[in-house]
Amino acid sequence: MALGRTVDELLDSITYRELVGWGSYYETEPWGEWRADARSAQIAAILANSNRDVNKHPQAFEIKDFMLFAKADEAAAAARNAADGGSGAKMDPALMAWLFRKSGARVKE
């Protein structure tokens, strides 16, 4: 439950415009467990690198080394995007398609 309502109840009341707006907002300010894991992994990488023995582990640790549930290619893509100055997040197309179907993708002014 979110906001005291089920997902179906929320999707019954959302407009297409609002749903697209939330998708755009997520692209600039992502939220959720993946983002929390990325922040934790960044701190772990900093701590590991500041305490590593360069003779035993000459290669610096990366954020992807500490991501709990990310696939290696997703972590690498996120790291590349962050290095390029990107937001590092995109709304999953399958999730957006599901949300559109659930909401009826109607336009209400």
C-alpha cells in the first residue's frame, strides 16, 4: 500500500499526463532500492579504496564491486552514464508499459 491505497487504486486515479510526468521526474531524480544500493556501494568503494593495500590489490575498487543486486552490465552502464554527467537512471520501459496499461493511459485535463 502506498498513500493508504493499493497500486490499482492509485492507477485508477492517475492521468496519462501525470504518469508521464512521474516518469520524467524519475529520470532526473531516481528513487527506490537500486538507488539506495548505489549510494551504499559508493560509500563502500570509498572506504575499501582508502584502506586497500595497493600491493595486494593494485586495481581500485569500483561501485559495481559492491552493488548487491545489479547485473554487471547495468552497473557498468550506470557508472559510464554517471562519468558522462548523466543522471544514471531511466524508467524501465517494461514498467512504464505496465503502468500505462494499468492506468488505462487516458488523458484527463
